[in-house]
Amino acid sequence: MHATSQERPPIRRILFESTKLRLRPFAGGLVAWIYNSVLTHAPSRWIRTVYLTWWLGGRGQNVAVQMRCRFLNARKVFLGRNCVVNFGSLLDGRKHAIRIGDNVSIGPEAAVLTLGHDPQSKDFADRGGEVVIGDRAWVGFRAIVMPGVTVGEGAVVAAGAVVTKDVPPFTIVAGVPAKRIGTRNPDIDYSLEYRPWLM
């Protein structure tokens, strides 16, 4: 017995649904590729700012994202006012959000990660979490902030440190894994305005 036309799903609906499922990741990948492979190398802060204003999840006033920075799912990256993201940094918002406060300095080639893998998982399962970096925090050159970490207000992450646990406000951490090495004067009141012309 042959199935009637009412029993069969219409071919147009099947094609539309399968195309829609594939189109969204493709479009997201294309948007990321345009920025990460082309625009990030443009020696024009204006061009990068226009694109990032549209692409980022949120962006405060006077944000400076320098050349060669990369974003993985920038829709989940939120930058506060007067932030400086120095050249070559990576902000990974693939599955969880990155929330960066006001007047935060992210050093050159630093990485803020929200997703990794569980090393004990038999099927290499994902493991991650949201990252929050408080106002006036400073993340040094080539430092790595791991998934699920909160870096408190005014905290300092030394160059090359790997932050695997929360950093209390106004604490200075260094090393691999990062450990407390000092405190920062809590009486800070500055506004970052570092915007070199070509960077």
C-alpha cells in the first residue's frame, strides 16, 4: 500500500528545515571569519569598532579593541566602558558569556576562555562556565583566564599567569596556576583612554 500525500512530510518542509539548521552555524562562522581573518588586521580602529558594535553582545562607550584580536562567538562577549583589549588577545564566548567591567585592561595576547574539556570524561565532554572580570581589573601579557572564573574589581593578573580559581577584588595573582602574591591599593580611580591611531 502506498502512503498518501498527507502521510508523507512535504519535501519543501524537509528541505527548508534541514537548510535552516545548517544555515545558522554557517552564517555565524562566516561572521566570525570576516572579523577574525580580515577586519582584525585592518589598520583602522573605526572599521573594527563599527563591526564589533554590531557583533558583540554588548559594548560600552570608548572601548578600544586593537588589531589581531579574535572572538569566538562575540554575541556572548560584553565589554564595559573604556575597556582596552590589546593586540592579539582571544575572547572565547562559544558557549558561555564573558562579562568585562569598566576600565579593564586586557594585555596583549591574553586569552579569556569559557569552554574546555573534562579530562576525566570518557567521551571528551565539554566543561566550562561564564567568566566575569570586574571594573578596573588588569589582565597581563599572555595571561589565561580559564572557564568559570571571576576576576574581582581592581584585581591584577600577572603576565603569563593561568587563572583557574576566582580572584578576590584588589588581589594580585601570578604563576601557573595563579596564586596570590600581593594586594593592590583599592584607592584607584582612573579611566582608560589608550587608543593609538593604527592599533
